Amino acid sequence: MAIGFAIHKRKRKVSPELVARFRHLPVANVSDVMSRISGTNRLRPMHAGGWLGGPALTVKTRPGDNLMVHKAIDLAEPGDVIVVDAGGVLVNAIIGEIMSTLAEKNCVAGFVIDGAIRDAGAIRAGSFPVFAAGVAHRGPYKDGPGEINCAVSVDGMIVEPGDLIVADGDGVLCVPYDDVAAICKLTEAKKATEEKSIQQIRAGTSDRRWVDEALKRLGCEFKE
């Protein structure tokens, strides 16, 4: 038995229809309806910019080793987000331009890596989504061990295979598989409320009385 060195079969994944509904929903709004306590703030976009979303294909690897990430690219279905738990270690890069090009060619939606990348200039110049914790010029090893399609931790955020990953310039968030439909509906309502508020601000009809009401309720003194 190879403990910690295995490829599991993913048993479920969020539907393309639900992924599409999240495409125009800001990650900040998703975070709001998830009580603002989920997700990671450490991983940042390494590409030119743009939204990332899709079902998670998870990889847990020894820090600095990308053998199982290579296998994940071969296994990925179109639209998958490859989510790599590399322990947050930034000494060796997990992917670079060659692997990101291969993943894009294979119709992978993008990468989320709790670790480093390299060839940062090439990745930054492109639109293929890559979110990572940092950059390192040192290349990876290819010895294992690791696992594919297991529960992983990305900067403390737990991701199960098939969960929804959404990411934009504000950061990366995992929406649990069983909650995706409900959170989508709540986020759509949240976005509509914020759009109404922006319209009121631009029209000069925004009601700001709530600020003083909150201060009074919280015991703030208004001194002469």
C-alpha cells in the first residue's frame, strides 16, 4: 500500500451550467454571502487578469515536486481547475510556461497553486488563469509522492474534488459542492442589491443616515 501516493477517481463535480452562472459574479460578493470567513487572501493572480471558475481537480504534492501535477494535466477534463496543495512552500516552482501552455492546450480552465510558479513574465503576459502564492526561479522535482482527487488545503481553505473554484483579482474562493446552487442564488441577489446602490450613488439619491444611526447605536459620542 502506497500511503500518500495514489490517484483517486473523482466521484462528482459541479455542473457547467452552474459554473456559467458564476462567471459574472464578483468573488467579493460570493465571499459576502459565505459570511466573509471562507477562501484565501494569500494567492494572487499571476496572469494578465481575468476570471477563473470551474470544478476542482485536486492535487496534493510534496513541496517542490510536480510529478502529480503533470498527471493531473493529463487527467483533467475540459473546464477543470487544477488545485495544487504544495504546502505553501516557495522554494521551488510547481509550474512554468511549458506546463501552463500544455494545460491551456488541454482546455484546463486554470491553476490554483499553494506554492510557487516560474516563467512569471510569460505567464503574466498571457490570459490563461494562474493563481499562486509566489514566484521562484528554481525548477521542480519529479519524484512524488502525492495524491490526485483527495481533499486538499490551500492556505487553510479546504477543497474537495468537484467543488466549485472561483477566482478574480480579489482572490480565490472554494464553494462546497453541496452549497453551490444556494450560494449562487444568494450571490445573484447580493450583486443586484449592490448595483442598485451604485445607481443611487450616481443619481445622488443614496441614503446615508445609516452611518450616524450605527454610530449612535454603538455608543459613539458626538461632541461639540
